[in-house]
Amino acid sequence: MEALAMTPTLSAETVDDLLDEYNRNVCNVIDVVAPIKTKRKPNTQKTPWRRTEIMQNLKSDCRRAERKWRSTKLQIHLELYKISLRKFNDGLFKARQQYFSEIIAKNVNNSRTLFSVIEKLTTPPDQIAPELLSAGKCNEFAVYFNEKIQSIRSNIRTNQQNHKKLEQLQPLRDESITMLEFITVNPKTIEETVQQLNPSTCCLDTIPSNFFKTVVKSIVTDLCQIINCSFQSGTVPKSLKVAAVKPLLKKRTLDASILANYRPISNLPFMAKIIEKVVFNQLSQFLTFNKIFDKFQSGFRSHHSTETALIKVINDIRLNTDSGKVSVLILLDLSAAFDTVDHTILLHRLQTWVGLNGKVMQWFKSYLEERSYFVSIGNFESDRLPMS
């Protein structure tokens, strides 16, 4: 941590150069403090409940009793070994039970964490099919995911006439309310933002996200400089616009050899997630303060969820029923909804409906432009393809 704190202040001018200089500095420090060493990795990793001091002592007692019995072959030592083994297994069961009980108790109001725990308890870990481990298969996935979106997009009417109709729509807001620039971030804001993020590591990261969160105080000055430069210039660093895509089987019962049975899971560098979170917080505050959110929006909104959406629907149906009226419920499921969002329409609505202008609007345009991705499976990667 002290070594990272000695990272010199960034001197580059553009945000891309700042980020490159930051990554070089971090890599140089890591190479000095923790140079890469080849180590044989065990096939299995110890589960959290096995790593407690009590379990380590029970394991040591059991191994000691086993060695004693194997050396003497006496019946008394065999009985002592069986007792130690029984104590170890009982302790393991209780430790595992206590581990998950504590997680559930701490997150009693966090449905996401609770569902994750249930998934771990009821579902075995995913195994990568051997036939998928090749660069050629990665390229097949990359092309398939791209063609799937292009096929869906070709069936959506987005001709010039529709764009003209879109431009003629009246803004649904007070035109005096605009967001021209982002608020300059300070070290405290960055530290709080980083701690809120899930420490998932991408293969594009310079250092593991868990370690990043541990040493964030040592590098927070550089992070502020990079993020503020991005906001002031209205530019997103090119290296943060690359996604590593992991194919995930939709259901375990599906045929793993068919590409259509996979969905793409996009992973971005941890630095990109930090900038996105800061932008998300500032934009949400602007939308909330100026009451721009749609009245009945539940997704991606503070203090709202699928629960609030369901309560609204059920309440409307019950009110109708009490009034002797008939209710008709129409549910739409859009295929690849986020992947097929039209960027032209999105930017137009951000400007005319939401009120984004100036450097903020420039930043969002930069965020959507010149993005690319590659498919990664195991140690294999596909060629990089542009995102439309």
C-alpha cells in the first residue's frame, strides 16, 4: 500500500494519456512489490468456513490422530482417530451452517444477496465444456452475438421518416431545466463509490478489484484526476470502452453445443464501473430533484423495484374489480432489449426530454461511440469486433 502511495502525480493532458500513465505506474509498482511468480494452483480451494481457527485446529487434531494410528496400528489409536474424525465432520457441518446463517441474518432485507445464497446452496458451480476452449470457438460466439443483434435490429423500423417524426415530438419537460456539466468529484466521493461496487474482476483490469478496493486511498488522487478530466473534456477513455464477453448457458438442461442457448455477459474494467457509478449517481440526483423520472418507473430508480411495480399493478386490478370493471393485462418481453436500443433515439431523448447539454451530452455521445468487444472463454479470446 505504501508503494502505491508513492505513485507520482499524473502529468498527461488528455484523459486517455492520463489513464495509460496511471496503468503504467501501477504496473511498475506491482512488478517491484509483487513480481509475477509461477505457482502450481491446487485443484480445490478451501471454503470460507474451513478457514476458521477452530476448523484448522480440529483438522490438525484429526491428522495427528491418523498419523499416530498408521504408525502403531493399535486398536485404541484407531478409535481415537475415529473420534477426532467425527468431531471434525460435526464441526465442519456446524461451521458451514453458521456461515450461511450469518449471511442470511445480515442481509434479511437484501433480496439480491439472499437469492445469491440460495443459488450457491442449490446449484452446483458451472463447468466450462472442453469443446468451447479454443480461439476458433470464441470467434464463433463473437460473430453469433453480433449477427443476432443485427438480425433483431433489421426487423425494427428505424427509417428516416420515423426519425423526423421523433424530432417533431414536443419535449416532456421544463426547457429551463438543463444539466450542462458534471460535478467535480473529490477523494471522499471516489472512496465511497468504490466501496459500493461489487469487486468483480475483469481480465482487462490492471490489478484485482478486491485489492483495488483495499488500496483505493493510496491511488484516490489519480482516480480523481482521471475522472474529472473525463468530465471536463466530455470524453470517455477508449480503453474503458472495450468489453470482455463471457458466454453463459441460459439453462443447465440446454445443449451446450448450440450457440443460441447462450447469452452474452459483458464485463468492463473496474475503472469503467467507477466512472459509470459516479455518472449514474449524479444523473439520478438530477432526475429526482427535477422530477423528470416517469411517475410509474420502478426499474433503475432509488427505493423502487419489481416489488413496487407489482404493488401498483395489483392495486389497479383490485380497484377495478371493486368498481365492477374488467381488467386486461398485457405483458411484453423484448428480445435483447438493451442491446437493441437505438443510440440516435437515446441521445435525442436525453437532450430534448431529459435536458442534458454541454459537456454532459458530449460525454454520453463519447460513451456510446467506438465501443468494441471480444469473447473470452478460459484462456482463449476472440478477435475484437465493433459495437453498433
